[in-house]
Amino acid sequence: MQKNQSTNQNQLQRGLEERHITLMSLGAAIGVGLFLGSATAIKLAGPGIILGYAFAGMIMFFIMRALGEMAIQKPVAGSFSQYARDYLGALPGFLTGWNYWFLWVVTCMAEITAAGIYMEYWFPEVPRWIWALAALVIMAAVNFLNVKAYGELEFWFALIKIVTIVFMIVSGIGMIVLGIGNGGIATGISNLWENGGILPNGITGVLMSLQMVMFAFLGIEMIGITAGEVKNPEKTLARAIDSVFWRILIFYVGALFVIMSIYPWTEIGAQGSPFVLTFDKLGIPAAAGIINFVVLTAALSSCNGGIFSTARMLFNLAENDEAPKGLGKLNKNGVPSAAVLVTAGALLVGVVLNYLVPAKVFTWVTAISTFGAIWTWSMILLSQIKYRKSLSPNQLKGLKYKMPLFPFTSYVSLAFLLLVVGLMAFFPDTRIALIVGPLWLGILTAFYYGKGYHKRGKQDQDQIQKVI
């Protein structure tokens, strides 16, 4: 059980501050899901997509509160994988850790592919795979920095996206209310209902968009992954988690509200990025170039965060003897360098796929990632429910950070995640995730029993039960 955490030379460094982890989690969530995925979601749901993002954002807030409840009491590397192991059993912990690694490898493949697409805007003659490879090498190198330097770099990466979105929202409101950039003629918000109503495709359209909406939120749970490397976890994690929901509302709901107020939703996606359209309307020269740079940093930032979190997950698996022991060693900067290299090596598959992938693969990849994320979020909720049941009345009173309206919110959140999985089965492009995801979990389960991990896992679980 976490044999190495007792030795200082093999402890993760607590170098991350509140501003780092807040921006890291937002940076991971504000990636291609917002800049690329939003156009797809708008086509399906029209202005009703705002309701989809708002409700899904509320569910994510509950999931993060559930994670925070455990992370503040027990801030460890591996976070939800460790909690699943402690409260649900060794197999769920093993599956959650390796599944999280897999989902971020798949997601990062999408991100480095997206980086190659964005670079084609400036260098159309250079093959896309070269840019994908360059992005991978740079992001892997960044992950070898000590955690404080890494956090600082990711802070500025994420800030570029956030400043851009806030500027667009403020400028867009100026156009809506005062007509700035529109010849002094206020556009108002009538576009939200004039083209078939707020729900032009009915509630079905909103339901169809939920897979892409949930993909957009992938990465918020990274706050939990940072628990082993954050200064003053009790204060820092609580404030970061509480701020996430409101910032999501501002960045996602606010941005989409402005875009769909200025443009009829039927035009969005048909004429390029909704963000490019809006900046262009504001009369900003080189709008396409500016947004292209922002979405490039968005992809790189999200990939950067993915490599960071998966390396920590591999480190935790190695500490529990469920991955090669070499992955549990740290370099002189306190970074699990072998784990970073293994993740980067797996991502080379993404570079190769740039030769082979058809247009639909981006949808496939996001669907597979969403399935992996839903498994992770479900494990967080189930672990938190079991964790609460394990506490005595006195321990319950002593909880420093609680899930609001427990257990109602935990069960509602689980039901919503099941709904999204069910919806994915209805659409051919997302149905592949329900083949690849369970297949991967099946392979992991076979490996778990084949390697005899279940025998050791039972011994460890018995020891945990004695403690809790």
C-alpha cells in the first residue's frame, strides 16, 4: 500500500498553488470541446445548447464536490483511482487508474491532431504529422520541469484562452446592447428564438448534443489529480472546486449566449469557427489568425494537462504494484519521468494515425474519451457514497468539506451519467465508444486476474477495512 510515499526522495513535491490548479483544471476543460465541439453541438441543439451546458455544468459541480470531499480529507497522488481502491475494492481502483490513463492518451491524440490542423492554416505545405510530432515532443519536454515551473507555464497557457473568451463575451455584449462593431445598431438577443425557437430540434436535439457537451468538461477532475502536489490542500482545493462551476457558466454559457445572440444558430459552423465569426463581426483584423493561435494554445494546453495527469496516475498505479515499478520513480525535479515517457510513447500512435485517419475519427475519439470520463466520474460518485457510509456520526460532523444535499445529488449525478451513456448507443458515430470502452475494461480485468493482482488486492482491502 503506497510503499514509497513514506520516503522523502520519492515523494511528489507540493509546489502547486491555488491559481495554478484552478487555471490547470479550466485549461484542461477549455480545449477543443469548446472551440471545435461547440459548433457540432449547436447544430444539434440550436440555442437550447445553453441549457445543455448549464445543466451538465451543474452535474459536474456535484461530481467535483464529491471528489473534493475525499481529496481534502486524503490528498494523494492518483486521487480518484486511490479512492476507488480504498472504498470500492482493488479491481475498481485498478480499472479506474488504467482507464484514466487510456482516456487521456486518446484525448491527447485528438489534441495533437488538432494542433496539426491548426498549423496548416499558416503552413499548408507542411505535412500534418510533423506538427503533431512537434507538439508531442514539446509537451512531453514541458512535463519534465519541476511541478512549480510546470504549473506556472500551464497557468499562462490557460490564461491566453480565458482572456480571449472574456474579451469576446464583453465585446459581444457591447454589440448586443450598444451596437459596437455593427454600425451602432444593437443586435439584441432575438436570434436566440427567431430561427425555430430556443429548442428548434426539440428536447431531442439537446439530448443528442450531450455527448459533445460532456466531452467539453473532460479535464475538470484534474483538480483531484493535483491533490498530492498542492500546497495547503484543505484551503486550496476547496476554493478551486467551488470556483469551477461559476467559471464554467461564464466561459461556456456566456460565450455561447453571445455567439448565438449575434448570429443565427443556423449559420454557425457553416462558415468556420463561431469564435472567428464573432471576432470578424467586431471588425478585428486578422480575426482568423488570432483565434487560430488561441485554439492552438488550447489544444497544446489540454494535451499538456493530459500528460501531467496520466503520469501521476501511472505513478500511483506503480506505488500499488499495479504497473511496472520503474513508473513509480521520480527524477531530481520530483517528476515521474518514466511515466511521462510511457505516455508520450503511447501518443506516437496518434502521430501515425495522422497518415490514416478519416474525418470521422475526431468524433470517434471524443466519444471514446467521453465514455472513459463517464467511468471516472461514476467511480468518483460511487466512492464518495461508500466513503460517507464508512464514516461514524462523529467523523461526519468533522467533515471539512461536504457534498451538498447528499445523497440526492450523488444519485442524480449518477443517473445523468447513465443517461449520456444510453444516448451514445443511439447514434452510429458515438456507438463505437460503447464497443471500445467496455472492450478495454474487459482486457484490463483479464490482465488483473491473469497477473494475480486480485490476490494481493484482497489482502490490501482487508487492511484498509481495518483502518476505516
